[in-house]
Amino acid sequence: MDRDFIIGIVLLLVIFFVWQSFGPKPQQPVETVDQAATEGVPDSGVAPAMVPAGTPETTAPPSPGAAGGDETSPDSAEVPAVETVRIDPEPPFTIDRDNYTVQFTNVGGRIASWTLKDFNDVAGPDGKPLDMVSLPDSGKFPLSTYWVGAGPKMKESDVYEIESKGPDRIVFSRRDASGFTVRKIFEPSPLGYTVNMKVVVEAPPSTVAQGRLSVTNYQEKIVAKKGFFSRGFDITKYVVNLGDGKEEEPIEKAAGVSYPGNVIWAGFENLYFLSVIAPEITETTQAQAIASGGAGDPVSSVITMPEKIINPGEAVEYNFTAYFGPKAEKPLIAAGHSFDQALDFGWFTIIAKPLVRVLQFFQKYVKNWGLAIIIVTIIIKLLLLPLTHKSYKSMKAMSKLQPAMKEIREKYGEDRERLNQEMMALYKAHGVSPASGCLPMMVQLPFFIAFYRALYGTIELRHAPFMLWIQDLSAPDPYYVTPIIMGASMVLSQKMTPTTADPMQAKMMLLMPVVFTFFFLNLPSGLVLYWFVSNILTIAQQYYLRRDPEEPKTDLPAKPKEATS
């Protein structure tokens, strides 16, 4: 195998891991939403969450711009006078589903809690059902609504009446001092992880409304540590789908990022979970999205609908679908709204997704994700067996040609053109192709990267145990045993691989196990398991081929002939 090629492969892998850990994500040029669309963004202030019944009257200062403007100008940015409201919420109302439990509060008519039954916050016996509401103590709850312009006044502290409630539906309603009525109707999906929210705004008989409705989701601003020795599983991003795939921005840089139209859904994601809102889209309706938040505030994802005029006595209806759940292919597809575009494995998605499906297939039978990884690794190795067999034989033949190659280098080392001519003549005379030894590595590289992405971001492997001390295949080996064993297996494989006499190439080959062991120390143990099993299968194959009676019959050539002038 050519020395420069080996060095190139090592550098390529180094660049890949560095890019995965530190590299930025591609994104579209970001534009600024016009002022009218951002006035309803709650940048600061904490609204009360759930206050015990019987609390006396209190003064609730509105969020800047959240209560709407004056009743003559839809784009007014004036903050209205402080409104006195009575905070008298009812106990939260719970709807239970197979996959999740959702609690609603009539303070703001919002979701107060959304716990996933099949996923815990941490691995092990201390884990509790994961709550997708990231800021329960602050009162910053998902599906808060605002009106931007002349019309109803909406704040997070508004107390709604529960007009009706049942096992599948809850309806909140409120009439403000100007006579506007707002109804928020929630229908949690019996299957999956979605809830439909309908917002109906009705104008009084003598007043016209003109403005825009905004719906907000919140995410705690936690700047995660990134690098080789950080897991990065909880890195949160602000994400927006514009119809042709998602755009993303790190949570710490999201404030001020805006998209002026054609928003399919927007919200937040980490490696395993998605919390987004999708507005109802028509041919004439395009939603806008913006992320907002001060230095110490949570980040808000605000979706603003187009401006509408509500004539006296008329009503306007808005529909939204929110997804709060795992980034798993089946529930994302079933939820619609192109939510499945959040499941992105990068450039190698076309390979990674089928690999995940094959893993899921075998896990149904063996009931262990680690065993499923081993089975898939064996299948990949069998598929690549003809190439690796050919590669080994070619490298074996190349190793027998080393004395002749050394002699040619010594004789024509100063004449690069003549050196290449003699080398090619030598290869041709003995039916050896130097590229055939490199081809299998090039073929395996996309599978490795795709499997890396699949195992690193597959929700099914989160907190999935294997055996012994490996109790979470999505986490690194806590004792670094498997990466070290994996590195040792690479060394053994290198010792059994036919090598050339080039000392530089030999050093590079010995360096590769060290580099790989270093990179694998903090990668998911499921990926280390895949690479270790692959090495063991390679060693077994090499052992068999070394004993193969059909050895390449490559004899040392005679002294190279002098080229004719």
C-alpha cells in the first residue's frame, strides 16, 4: 500500500473526528424578521407557573410587547399600562397516553409538563421519566400565545377558564377587558408524541382587530462543553425546517436568528429528542420564525403567523401541531409535517438509515442491542469479504516484490520519471496492482463513518445495556477497557498484515492503533464494539489466508532490464 495513501487515510480520519467535535454546521444566510413580527417575542420576565388557588389579587407586569399594542395601530410597539389580574389557577389537568403523560395549566392555557414513559433522564435505577418541558420552575411553558398588533391582549400570566375537558380534549377560554375572546383547544394524539392546538380569536361586535398571532416554545440555555473528551449528548440546538431540510444553530448563538417565511416547523433539538411546533401552512400562508432571549434568559422559539384582519363579531382560527418526543424514524414519520427531516445523519444518511433498520430488525430477535451490533458487523464483513480477500493477496504479492522495488529505488531514485516507469513495468510483469490493496479500506470507510453516525445518534441505543460493565451503549466505556482492547486488536491485525520494507510506512501503520485508541476513548461503547468485532474478524480472515495453500506464486524477478534510449 502506498505510503502517501496511508498517511492520507489517517489524516482524513483525524479531520473527520475534529470536524465532528468542533466544526460548524452549514446554514442558510439568516435574515431579520420585520419589527412587527418580533414585538411579541418575550425576551425577559418570568411569569407565574401554577399558583395555589385562593391567591389574592396581584399586579402582573406584561412582557415587553407581549400584551399587544394600541387598538388603532397593528404595529405599535408601545407597552400598555399595567393590568391588574387575579391569579386563581385550577390544579393542572392531566391526559394520559401510552407513550407520554401531559399536564395542562390554565395559567396562559399551556402545557405544564410532558413526560415520556419510555425514556428516563439518566441511565440506571435512579432515572426518572424524562420531562420535555425544560423550564418547569420558571413558568416558561410551551405553546404560549401572543397577539402582535391591535386586538386581544395575551400574556403568559393570563388565567383562562376551563371551558371543557375530557380524556382526549381540553378547551381553555378567556375574554379580555376589550371584549375579545380567545379559545385554546388541545387534542393530544393517542399514538405518537404530538398535540394539536387550535387557537380561535373572536372579535367583539363593535371592534376590529388587525395583527398577528405568535406561538412560543422555550429552552433552557445550557452551553455544553464540546470536544474529544465531552460526550456532547445534551448539546441543544435551535432548529428550523424550511421545506428542504433543517437549519440549525447552537443554543448559545441562537438569539436573533430569524427566518422570514416558509417555516414548516421550528423549535429545539438535542442528539436524541425534538421539541418543535409546526404551524398550519396553506398556499397563501407562510409562517415566520425567530429565536430570542437575553444573556441570562432562556431561549424562545417564536413562530409568527401572517397578519389578519378580524371584523366585528367574526372569528379567526389558527392550527398548530407540536412534537415533543424522541428522534426515532417511525414516530417522526407518523406525526407528519416533515418532522422526520430532523433525523439527519449527515452526508452518509443514505447508508446510516438502512443500517439502523437492520439493527432494529435483529434486536427484535436477540433482545440485545450489543448482540445486534455484532451481527450487523459480521454481515458487513461478509459483504466486503471478496474485496478484503483480494486486497490481502495483492499485499502479499507486493511484499514479495519489496527486494526488487528497493533495488529499483536505489538505482533510479534521482530520476522520478524513470523510477515510475520501472515500477509500473515490475507490477505489470507480475500481475500486481498497488491500488488493489487500498480499495477495501476506501470501501469500508463510508460504512465506518455511517455506522459511527448511526450508533452515535440512534435513540434506541440510548441507555441500552450490553453486558457486564457496559450498561449504556450510547455512552463511552466508563473504564476504557473496550477502547484499549480494540487498540490491541488493531496492533495484532497490523502484525499479521503483509508490509513493505518502507520504514516510514511501517511507523505510520503502527501509529494508527494509537491514534484510533485515543479517538475511541470517549466515543459510544456501541461504536467501539463494532470496530473491535470488525478487527477480530479481520484477524481470523488473515489467519485463514496465511494458511491458504493457494499462496500467490510471485517469485522475485530478475534484475530489471535497462530501458532503451
